[in-house]
Amino acid sequence: MAWRLAAGVLAIDLCVAALVAYPLRQELAQQRAAALASAGNLAHLLDDDLTAALDKIELAVHAAADEWERTPEAERAGPALDAFLERERARVPDLAGLRITDGAGVIRHGAPKALAGVGVSLADREFFGPLQAGAPAGTFVTKPYLGRLSGRQILAVARQLASPDGRFAGAVAGTFALERLSVLLSTLDVGPHGSVSVRARDLSLVARSGPPGDHVEFGSTSVSPELRRVVDAGLAHGTYDARAGADGFDRSFAFRKLSRYPFYVLVGLAPADYLAAWRRQSQLAGGLVVLFWCGTIAGAWFVHRAWRQRLQYERLLVERTERLRASEQRYRVVADNTHDWEFWAGTDGRPSYVSPSCFAISGHTAEEFLADPGLLRRLVHPDDRAVVEAHEREVKARPGPTQLTFRLVRPDGQARWIEHRCKPVVDAAGQPLGLRGSYQDIHTRKLAEEALAQEKERLAVTLRSIGDGVIATDLEQRVVLLNSVAERLTGWTAAEAEGRPLAEVFRIVHSETGAPVENPIAKALATGRIVELANHTSLLRRDGRSCVIADSGSPIRDRDSRIIGAVLVFRDITVQERAEQELARVQRVESLAVLAGGIAHDFNNLLTSIFGNLSYAREAVAGPPEVAEALADAEGASLRARSLTQQLLTFARGGAPVKEQVDLAELVEETARFAAHGSGTACQFDLAPGLAAVVDAGQIGQVVQNLVLNGIQAMASGGTLRISGAPCAVPAVNPFALPPGRYVRLTVQDQGPGIAPEVLPRIFDPFFTTKAEGNGLGLSICHSIVLKHDGHIEAASRPGEGAAFHVYLPASDAAAEPLEAAAAEPPAPAGGRRVLVMDDEDAIRALVARTLRPLDYEVVGARDGQEALAQYARAQEEGRPFAAVLMDLTIPGGMGGKEAIAKLRALDPGVVAIVSSGYSTDPVMAHHADHGFRGVLVKPYLAEDLRRVLSRVLGSSRAQG
């Protein structure tokens, strides 16, 4: 009956629902079609308006280009073009700006006048490169960008300008302010939740008008998959439904692609707006249907309930009678067949029922226990009787569920562990009826627990003896064990951590980003395999400190290979990590050094030709003062370029410093004053007298100069640079890893903003700089030079308190010698002597010949050592020997000066040779006499440097002869 009643009610309800739903569905389709048509009309209207505005701007651009081409070149610099641009901008309201650039992208004419931007470069704008490269004729429309002059979001319509011979001469660009487009979009009526937007060809957002709170970032390319699909299909217009916008509203969209410009217009109408009336109607109809359903269901329920009650009353009497009879039988079957020893006792303590399983546990039958109530007490192990008697007293004093473990002695003398449970039994009025209890044989479990405790102790001893941290967990990833190393690394004791979630005790994050890292235990439990921890992982200790770790997680299996937990093994690799980072830094520095050295050497060869020819021209050309001044300026710029390459070489090769006894106080003060001259920074000196040290004065002067310049750059608005120096003693144990002894400590302290803590560890890295005008070599060169002098350099700084650089150099016990200025040696006449020049650069050989020819030198060139040896031997045989040989130290792919001098001396022990190289820090340059050279000439050099060195070595050889 019940199912027939339910089927009838269901059929009636479904018919009523269908009659209501059909017209509502028809109305929904009509409403949606009308909304899509309305959205399409709005998109078409917006297409026409935007196309018309861009057409006007394009016409203005073409007009400006035609006007520029009609204007004679001589008149283009006048105001006529600016006036024309102003008229065009006034004629086209949507034209935010109109500008003309030259071939380099620099604005030459513009409107409006207040934002003309004459002299500003637009070469970096999107349109300039394609137009300059010869883009097809016509206009170029850019994506929106932030205007450099107006400060507003704009897009540009640009066209190239061509000179009469067809070359690119510049560009005309008209700009359209997107705020006008936003105003246009906001005038369209798309409902409270509708949206209107314009997107570029790459679907980046150009302009948008939507409901309050629906904010989308300008330039965002985040679009719905539906829009992406119709655009990829190449459709010019169409409709689609999507969930779009920051508010997550469903909308019906109509889109159109502008035919002549790279933009899409999209109009979205929200069903929440155009279906509002339909939804109210649907809700009303649905409510009536639900009320009808409730009425039919309630009526059917009352009918069915009356029928069910009658049946239940009939069954109840039969069931209760049968249940009562079966209950007693069932209890006896269960109790008689259970493994536990069950019993019932009356209020007098005598047992009224004992299950047969008592025999397997105690060795006595149930009948024996029923006949002798004191038998159980006598079977208790003597050592446990006091515990059992205390338990009996407690049960009598405080009735309630209790549990006790003790040993029972069987008739064969075997003692077995028993677990006892008992509970008082009371009637409905709370009056005691007796005691129900059980005895369970736990002897095997007890022995296993003792064995497990012993095994756990052995495991604990093992874990304490290993050097890695170990954490064991259960299947719920709760900690069950920690060894002592894990306690030290995590900051948790084993007692505190036991039972806690692993994620609370073992917190790991990425060392560089601080983002949480997945715990390997979860993956190990899920996959059943050993899981290694990702690199760059740090463990957060309980006290907030951290250390870099390496670890692995592995599942723990029982004898049946079932996973019963997991173990995590990890170790602190912070020291190892730092060592690897330092090694990587050293390798990076070495690679950069090789590159820098090669570049500096090649650049020095170029500078030698430039430098020498400039000095030769300055001496040889007798022209107007302006020419001499220009040559002097070029020579000064070459000197600065030589200084830069010298810094590169010092960084790249280091070079063995040419040490001599120096008064550091005099050297530091003289160098600092020279470096700070004209900078607006005052130097305050506190230098102890007699600061003697054996150093390379040139290299240490470079250190002081770089530190002073660094301080000047840090104090852009001027200030005081404090420079101090004093002797100090470094003990055997020191943080600098310096040998103990006497040192000179130099300090250069500025009053700048200081160095950020995250930047401080990297300031001595090559090419690292935070200054826009810096090259990143100054401090790294200081570091390299100080290390070559067996010293130490460090920096200390706090943000806002300036920076201080400390340099430690080994002190000398001898008295310091004052610095002497190098005496200039005047060139001496040569008297027609022959000079052999060995250099792989044709320009340098020509420079030497040009410089020495006016002094009656005959100059013969050789490209490498082999050719120089042949030339020298031939001159010896012909009786026309060379008075001197100028040799380049390094010849790529050929014999250089170091190898050639050895062979020349074997041919002529009295050879007069001069070594020349751009590697001024090469050991051969520093100790040229040890290799057989009479003089040294560092590239690049002046003409007078060449003549002076040559005159000196020839004079010296004449004196020896």
C-alpha cells in the first residue's frame, strides 16, 4: 500500500511542476535573446564611436605628416609647424597630443604647447622602432601606456616621416587619452551589474566600466576561457556567456573586433539584471508548486502513519515476548564461548555464575569456583596479594568500573598475568544486585611489552649515539620518539613532543623565500617510499632560530610489510651550505676575473694607439688653441679610461705588488685629498705619525682612492669623511683569520645613509653595486689588493648612521720613507740608432715609428717573437745591430716577450730590451729586471713616456759599455 500511495502522490506533483515549468522556460529563452540583441547593439554603437574617434586622430596624424613634408627643411625649425599642430589638436577634441620627432626619436614640435615635450626622447615607445625599421606604409597604433608628459594613460597613432631621398626622418604621433574612453563607456546603460570594456589585440585591458567594487587592473590579460576561445577562432563579432570580473557575476557578452584598429569592444549584461522580473515570477510559481507538494505529501503521510501504527502495535507484543526469551539464552551462549573468564557475584561476594573459559586460564573448572568462593584469592601470586586485597576494599568503598593487573598461579606452578575488570550491577531503583566481572589472560601481551621495552631501550641507546636527528611518528603523523640530536635541533624535549603533530615540532620552510615546505613524512606514508627533502630547506627551532637541514622520510613496516608509522632522519648542514656558497662565490669571481682581464688587455691595446697618437698630434700639430684644448680633453679622457682598465686588471689578475717601505700617513692623506678635491666633501684626518709599512704604494693608494670615492658617492649632499690610522696588535685568536702580530689599522667613515643589512655581505662581490653610476669594481678591487698584501678589509654599517671601512695591513719595524715624486726624464737624442718593435698590433708599431722617426730613430717592426728573432739575427749578420728592442709581453697565438727575451739573450747577452704590456700587474712587469729586461713601458702610454724610457735604457747601456 505504501509504495502505491507514494507513486500516486509523486505523479500528481510532477504533472503540476511540468505545467508550471514549461512557460517559464519559454520566457527565459526570450529574455536572454533580447538581452544578447541589446548587448550586440551597444557593442556596435561603441565600435562606431571608437572607430570614428581613432579615424579623426589618424587624419590629424596624416595632416601633420603632409604639412611637415610640404614645409621646406629650412623653415621646419620655425613656429609654423607648432601652430599647425595646435590647430589640428583644437579641431579634434579626442586628440590629447600631437608631436613630431626627428630620426633619433627626440620631440621637435608638439601640441599642446604646455606639454609639447620638445627635446624629450620617444625612441623607447612601441611605435618608434617599427617605423624606424621601415614598417609598411600607413599608421601604427600602440597598446596603451603611461604618458611621460601628461602622466595619463594614453595610446598613440603614429606614422613615419621620410626625407626626399626616402630615408627615415622621424615620426608623427597623435595620442588618445583613455580617460575619454572611460567617460564614453560609463554613459552606456548596461544595468547595475553589467560591464563594458575595451581590450587590445592581445586582450590586455584598455578601459572598463563596471559595477562598484568590480575592479580590474589596467593592462590585465586575465580573461575568461570563453572569450579566449572565440578570439582564437578568428570571429569578428559574436556572443557568449561567461563568469567574468572581480565580482564573479555571470554575464551574457557581445563582442566586436574593430575592423581598422587592434581593439575589441565587449558589452556584458548580467542575468541578475535582465532576468530580475523573470526570477520573481519563477519564485512565485515555484513557491505555489512547493506549497502544493507539501499539501499532497502531508496528506499522504497522515494516511500512511495511521496504517503503520496499527501494524506496529500488532508486531510489538510478539517481538517483546520472543526477545525476552532469547536474551537469556543468548547471554549464556556468549558467556560460555568467550575467551575471557566471565563471572557474576551476589551482594555477599559469592559467585553465582562462572564461564567455562576459567579452566583454560586458571586450570580450575567453573564448578570448583562455585563450590569454593575463596579459591580465587588463594591462586593470586604471593607478591600481588596485597594489591588484590586493596582493590577489593576500594570496590566496596567506591563502587564503579575498575581494572587491575596481577599474576595468578596455575596448578602446574606456572604464573600467568591476568587483567581483571569488574562493574557493580544495580536495579532500576539504583539498589545493588551484585558484581559483574571478567578475567583476561594477558600473559603473552605482557611478555611482548617487556620485550618491547627492552628493545626500545636498546633503540634509544642507538639513537643517542648517532649524529643525525631522528623523529618517529605514527600513522596520524604524531610524534612517538625523538633522539637527543633531534631535541637539540628542534628545541623540543622528547617528553614535550610525544603525541604532538609532527608539523608543530618539525617546522620547515624554504631557506630563501620563507614559504612552508611540504613535510616528507606525509608523502612517505602516502607512497610507501623513501622521500628526500628538497634543497634549500630550513628548520625553524622552537626558540625562533633556524638552521639549514637535509633529511629523508621513510615508512616503518611491520613483519607483514604493513605501514605502521614513519621515521624522519635529518641533520644540520648550515656549515656545509655556507661552504658551498663561498665556493660558488669564489668560482664566480674567478670566471669574472678571466673575462675582465681579457677585456682590459684588448682595451689597453686600443688605448695605446689612441693615447699615443693623441699625444703625438698634440705635440706635432701647431693649430688654433681650440684644437690643442680638444686634444688635451681627449687625452684626459684616455687617462680616465686607462685608470678604469687598470682597475679591471687589478681585479682580474691581482698581480704581485711591488712593495717598498712607505709612510702610510703621508700616502693616505695625499691620496684622499686628491680624490676628494672639488667634490664638496671635507676630509678630517686622524693619522698617527710613523705608520710604516712595506706595501705597493700605487695599489694601496688605489684602495684609499676607491674608499674615499665610495664615501663621497654615499654623501650626495656633502659631508665630512673621517679618515684615521693607528698601529694595533692582532692576537693569535682573531675573527679575521690573520697571523698574529703588529698591524696598521686604517678607517674611512662616511656620514651617508648606511648600507642595508641584506646588501652588506655582497659589497665586495665584483660588479655588484647599488649606485646607478657605479661599475661594481671599486670595493672588489680593494678586497683583492688588501688580500695580496696579507691584510684584511671589512665594512660595518647601520642604516641611517653611515658606513665605516676598516683596513688592516702588516706594520713594518723600519722607519718610514717619505714618498718622492717621480722625476721626469727629458728625451735624449738617439743619433740615428735602430729600434726593433715587436707587437701584434699594426697600429702600435706604426705609432712607435711615427713617434721616434723625428728623433732620427730607424724603427723596424715584427709581429711576434719568431719574426723578431729573425730580424735581430739578420741585423747582427749585416753589421747593423739594433740599439734597443721594444717587446709586447703577450702575443695571442705566437711567441710573446717572456719567451723571446730568453732566446734573444742567448743570441746576444748584451741585448737592450724593454717589455711592454697592458697587463701592468703581471709578475714579469713587476720584476722585469729578473727576466733580462732593461726597462718597462705600461700600456697605454704617451709619446713622451716612450721617448723617456728609451732614452733612459740607452743611456744606461752606454754607461755600462
